[in-house]
Amino acid sequence: MMEFKTIQFELKENGVGILTLKRPEKLNAITFQMEEDLHALLDHLMVNLDCRVLILKGEGRAFCAGMDLQDGIILNSKKLPPSLEKFNFLNISDPLKRKMYHQWRISQIYVKMRKISQPIIALIHGAATGGGMGFALASDMRIATPEAKFMNAAVHLGLSGADVGMSYFLPRLIGMARAAEILYTGRFVDAKEAEKIGLVLKVVEKEQLLEEGIKLAEELLTKSPLGLRMTKEAINLSLDSPSLENMLQFENSSIVVTFSAKDIQEATSAFFEKRKPRYPLK
């Protein structure tokens, strides 16, 4: 098991990875340390083929309350606490450059969430605000509890409501008009509305949340690892594809590649034998 200070990662024998945000006393608010922990884990998952599906959840009363405001204040400070001197970007004397580097650094977490080959299932309970809402949106699928609520917090702090990919993901998930209203007003979106507008797949009781996430992950495990990877890449490309022809070129290539891999033999045998495929194949 990899060791981190603000998150926990557990890889099950079947290939399901469970990433838990672990700052429950602070509603899993994002700190500089959490950013570094997430970068390290996502870099690891880029090359770890043993992990085939990733579940993302929060410990305690909330999924993630966004950026820790104490760390946010430090971005404007002239003198750093000794404990934070290890974060090199905080030693940049120009406040504008320091904030620009930090914003770039945190935003790359959401880029990496899309770049890793593993489908990500976010399990949301309680608040998913600011960067926490960004975590949910950058995931592939979302399951929520009745108490879950989403909010673009930055706009309430005098900042732009376009933060950590929200202006990119949200219109693509629920349409521009709805996304614009949510991002402009910064209002809460509760679980019932989130399900209605397609922001989450389903709403389940908190006691069932992890069980439902694992059930969905196990369904994905019955699919070819290469096939899932190529599908996620196709979905990523389709978000910005200028034409159907462009996407068909990629889809055609992905079909030929997956048709030539060993996985197709196992998938075909399992289909005719009426059993679940046994992946991964070496």
C-alpha cells in the first residue's frame, strides 16, 4: 500500500483501486500537501496496469469542501510558516507568479484524472464544493447520497466561477444554459436535482454508497482492460472533436487494435460459454 499524508489508496486483488480523501476534520479540504499526494498517486496510476478501475470517495461528513482557505490565504502572505517552505512555489517572491504557478499545479490534477486509463467512479456524500465539485466533474461517473450537494464556491469569494475545469466539464455534462446558471449564481445543486439533470447516475443511501460503487466497478472489470482504456480515450477526444469523421478515424483504429489483442479471444469464449470474462490477460 502506498503511504500518503492526506489521502489513502488501497488496491484490491481484483484490480479495483479505492482512493479516499482523508482530512475528515476539515471536510477533506484541499491543501498543498493533498495536491502533492494526488499528483504522486495519479502519476503512479498512469503506469500501474494492475489498477483497472478507480473509486474516489471522501472520509467523514463530506466528499470535499474545496480548497482549504488557510492555504489560500498563505498564497498572499509575505512570510511563510517553516512547515511550508518545502513547497518550492511558495518561495516565489512575486505574489502573482506564486498564485499562477499554484493554479497551474492544482489544475493539472484534473487533467491527470482524465489522462489515466482507469475509469473513475466518484462517490459523493455531503458537500462537493469548489475543487471538490471539480473532482466529481472530472470523474467518469458519479453516484451520490440524498445529502450530497454541489456548489461552485469560488464565485462567492469574488473569484471567477470558471475554476479547475468546471467551465469545461459542466456544460458538456448538463448543457450550457443549466451550467451557466449554476456557475454564475454559485447556488447549491442538491442530489435530487443532480440526478434529474444527469449530473449523477443515481442517488442511494449513504450506507449503500461504497457497495454501489464497487458493484459498478466490478461490472467494468468484466470488460477488456484495453477496450476500456481505448473507450476512455475516445470519450476524451470526443469532447473536443471538430467532426464525426475525426472521431470515426480514432474509433476505427481502436476497433482494429482491440480486435487484434488477446482479450478478444477471452471475450468471445466467455460470451458463447455464458460466463464472465477472466481479465486481465498477460
